[in-house]
Amino acid sequence: MSDLCSSGKCTPGKVQSCDDGNPCTADACNPGSGCASTPTTGACNDGSACTSQDTCSKGSCGGTNVVCNDNNPCTTDACNPSTGCAFANNTALCDDGDVCSVGDACLGGACTPGKAQSCDDGNPCTTDSCDKTLGCLQLANSLSCNDGSACTSGDKCSGGKCGGSAVVCNDNNACTDDVCDLIKGCVSTNNAAACSDGSACTSGDVCKSGICGGTTIGCDDGNPCTTDACNPSSGCTHAAQNGTTCGGNGTCLSGTCSPGSSVNPGASCKAIKAALPTAATGSYWIDPDGTAGTGAAYQVNCEMVSWGGGWMKIDNAGANALLYMTQPNLNQGKCQMTALEWRSWDQFDGAPGTEHLCIGLQKVTTNWPTYQEIRIEQVVLTGYCSTGGSFDLGTNCYNVNNQGDFCYGPATQLIAPNTVAMSLTNGTKSPVFTRQVTLATPARDFQVRSRERGAQAEGVIWNTGAVYLR
């Protein structure tokens, strides 16, 4: 190239350099055409540290890219053509291979463990741990625990769960309803249920304000001869009395009032005397037909000492109490009976007719004591007549004309106090009559009767003495 003419000749200049600087071409100069580059093959060097096994191909040098990987996640791998592979430390997240750490990060080219993994499952009944390979493990334990319920006790872990025995809410008070509140525990509420206070001395027990109580029972047995009390364990008690007064004039005998008292009437004065030989003369209760009968008990006077005792006494006061006056014919005479006297008369002092019949009949027609003895004691009759008249006192009690009579006893067995006939003028008193008669048959009816038949204005008064029945 740069040929020069010299001496008339073209003198070759400097030889042309056909080197294209490409190791992968064969460079030559064709005199006719000049430089020519022909691709070659073979090893070469592309000048980059980032390739290896460089070879020529199609006129270019190139190789296989170098793999820059140090298998360290904590380096950022790159390749510098001048220097080759470069590994720069990074701070990327990584995995240190331990599942028991979380948030692992690169530091100084190494994977640094992060925060320890929390394996707490919030269950006190598991023991929590971490295995580097398996991770969190929760193993059931048997520790004491608290299940959060006030209705269990002795809480303990079992099978990974906390539980305890149910609390028994029982305050042993029948007057409260016992329940369990999960927060408060046992709660007792007063009720009004029927209950038993444990005392035999109350009845109708019921709860009130949490306390069981009832109405005090009555232990009065109506027997004046017992001391009534109540034992909370066994109930009413009735202790027998002896010697105390009962039923008015009775005496307690081993818990029973003696016969003749208001609480234990006798059948008769005779029956009372037989049951209580030491009975004193006085007022007694009798009930001849007993508690099974329809008649009511009533009081009589009993003579318990004289003539062997056991006599029922009927004086003017007794007759007035036990009898009622009847007058079969109201047009004949007058009849009067008081607690002081018996008086009957006819044909004067306001009395009509020429005769009279007055009968004192028993008030208790079906409940009269049975008797068979009549004692007329200290009876005195007094004449009650107009001037010149006299009461002709006979001995026959059954309707003798022109004769008077005054009689005691049953209707079919009347007894006159006198055994001898006599006349009683006005104000004249009879002798004192005393006699005792045994009836042919027992009787259960009684009457007092005064009668007079005749033309005189006459009558009779009884106000002294008494008749006794036994």
C-alpha cells in the first residue's frame, strides 16, 4: 500500500497488514482484491472472564457462560468480565434449616437464625416444645390447672383438656334451692317449700326466709289428770297425775279423773261410791246412758256417807233442778214448785175446782239412773187450807176419793212418806217422816206427786226433808 513511483516505476510500498484483530479469522491479502478474512475454528480467548472453553465459530470467539453460584443464599452471585465470578454478601431472608427459628436473615454472608419460634398453644394441659426438624410439639400433661369454672374443683389436665369434679352445691338446708354459677360458684336461694323442722311439736312445716318452721301443735288431751307437754323427738306427752283435783269435785287417779267428775260422769251415785269408796257427800256428775247414749250428763247431789252411801238426793232444790211441774187439769187447783218449796191447793186462794193433781216429772226422760231403793228422810208436810178445811193425808197414792196424798217414786210404784192417814189443817205440820223402801223391780223413772179429791178447800206444802234414791 502507498506504492510510490520511483524512476518511472511504481515501486511497492509498505506491505498491507490484513490482521483484523479477530483471532477467529485467517487473514490474507489477495493481490487482486486485497485483504480477505476467512473464519476459522479452534480455541480462542474472547477476553471475558465470564466465559470458559472459548472457541471460534463463524468468525467470532465465544465460550460457555461461567455459572457463578456458591450455593450460599446470603451472597448475591455475579460475574465481572474482567475478574470473573464475584459473590457479594446480602441481607436477604433465608432459612437456617432450623424450623424453631423464624425471620432468619443473612448477615456477613451467612444465614443468621431469627427469633425463636413460639410453640405456646395457650393450653395449660400441653407441654409445648420445638423440634428442629418437626417443629412445634404439644404433648398432653397431667398438671393441675384451672378450667375457669367455679363449678368444678380439683381441676387437672387429662388428654390435653382441663377439667375437674363437679362441685356439689348442697348447704343441707331444705329451705334453699342450691345451684352453681360458673362465675360465682354455689348460690343458694330461699324457697317456700314444704319441709320438716325435725320437731314432732310442730305441724304444717314450711320454709320461710331460709328457715323451716311450723305451727306448734296442741297437746291438750282434754284430760285434767295429765300434764301435757311436747317432746321435740317424740311429740306430745301426757304424764299421769295423782291426787290433784279434777272435773270440779273429782280426784286424779293415775291419770284418770274419778267417776262423778264433769270429765268422767258416773252412771249413778251408787256407781260413783262403788268406784271411789272414799268419795265425800256433795255434787257429782252422772250420765246414766253413758257416752254411747243420747242423754247429756248432769249434776246431782249424792249422799256418800249415811246409810251406806251412794244415794241420789232430791230435796226441794233438787226437785226444782231435775223435775218440771205438770198439771193434767188446769181447771182443777193450782201447782207451784220452786227451789224452796212444793205447794198445791184447790178451791181457794185463786185456785179453781174442788180437787187438784200436780206431778213433778223428770226432765231427763231417757237418762235417769236406775234405782231400787227409796229413802224418805226428815220429810215434813204442812197443811195449806182455807178456814175450817183440812188436807186429809192418806197412804194410798192412786186416786182414792175424798183423800189426799203426797208420793215419791216411779209411776207404778209410788211411795207415800207416811204410813198412817192423818189430817193437816192450815199451817199444821206433819210428823217427821223417815222410811226406806225397796222396790219390787228396779226403776228408771221418777216423779213427785200431790193429789186431793173432795169438796174442802185444801192443799199441802213440802219444804222440809228429802227423798233419796239408790
